[in-house]
Amino acid sequence: MKKLFAFSGISLILMSCSVNYNNYPVTRTPSIPGTGGSTAMSTEREYAELIKTYKPETADVLNDLLNEDSPTNPRTSISVENKSPCNMVLTVSSSGFFKKIPIGSGKVGYTMVPKNKNYRLSGMLCNSSYEATKYVTTSYAIKISN
């Protein structure tokens, strides 16, 4: 009888530990496997992998900038200057367009995009999230710092 009482007392204590009093929401942030939970580390890994195979569109972007957005060209440039001490991977996306651009600390990243579309620009910069939406009709340049 004492064993039954001790067992039910322990069970009651263990069950009370999992009760969510006052219905407070419990949120758990899932960690990404292999990142150790660190956003800066996962961005650095993604940057290192992407920089190995990335081919910049230097000639096209320079032609776009020097020809002052020729109305006959259906594409224009987006350039981003990273003024932070951290490397970043910028994602440029729109309907029918998706590109990841590795941008080193103190460097400029760029790409050519179709004109007259809304683009979502996003990335992580020194553990801070960057997000912007821009309707692009002509060449677009921004500077990002932390």
C-alpha cells in the first residue's frame, strides 16, 4: 500500500510539471540541423558554399549602368553594397525569378533582373534579418550596414 501511494505521488508530481497553467503559449524555436542553432554560422556556411560556384554578371551590369537603362533592354540591374563586417547571402526573388548572391564584407553584389516587377530582397546580416520589397523599373542600388 505504501508503494502504491509513493508511486501515485511521484506520478502526480511528474504530471504537474507538464501542465501549462493559464494557457500561456509555449513556443519552441526549431534549430536547423547542422547549424548548431547559430544563424551567423549558417549564413557563413551558405556564403562559403555559394561563393565557390557563383558567376557574377559584371559585363551585363556595367553595360546597364553605362547605357543609363536603355529602354530597349528588358532587363536592369540591382546592386547591393555590404557595409557591414559580416558576409551575407542576398536572396532576390519575384514571380519567375530567384537568385542568391554572396556578398562579402565591404563588397558589392549585383545581378540583372527583368524590369517592371516587384522583387523581394532578403538575407541575414550579422544575425540581423534584412527584408525589403521594391518595384524595379530602372537600375537599383542600396547600401546595407548593421
